[in-house]
Amino acid sequence: PVVAGRRARVFVMAGFGEKCESLPAPNITVTQPPQKGDVAFEPGQETTVNTSATGTCIGSRVLGTGIYYTARPGQTGEDSFAIEAELGGSITQRRFTVQIVE
């Protein structure tokens, strides 16, 4: 859950190469904005690779762009938003749902 009025990181979007090296930050846009809060992006966030097409980079540390959600004060319940990330011609779409508590 996220606390109303406090910024919370919900995900790190990262690209990495064949040798598990960090790639440049993806270009991320909000395709469906949340109704009860705001979304912000912060590049240069470290994360651990959890999935990889070849499986060879799982567990590696890379840099990516943090996706942050902040619910407006007084909001509670569920909220959702969607983003699109483009890196090197490849496009990834993700939808996030958060639970807001006071």
C-alpha cells in the first residue's frame, strides 16, 4: 500500500545489454494518468534484474528510471495508471494498481 501524501516508488524500468550493462534511460510517458494522485519519473535508480530474456542477467545490478506515485492527501482506496517505455525502438507497456491508505 501507499500512504496518501507520500511519494512511493512502485517500479524501476531498466534496460540492459548482453553483458548485463545498463543501457541509456528509456523514454517513459504516462498513457493513462491516475485519478487520485500523480506519477513522476526519476532516472539513475539502481535495481536488481528479476527477469531477462536469456536469464543470464538475473541478479545483476543495473540503473533504470524509478516510477513514483504520490496519492493526494485525503485519498484512499484503489488507483491505477499506465505507462509506455521506449528504448531502442522497443516499446513496453505496463499498468500499475496501487492501494492508498491514510
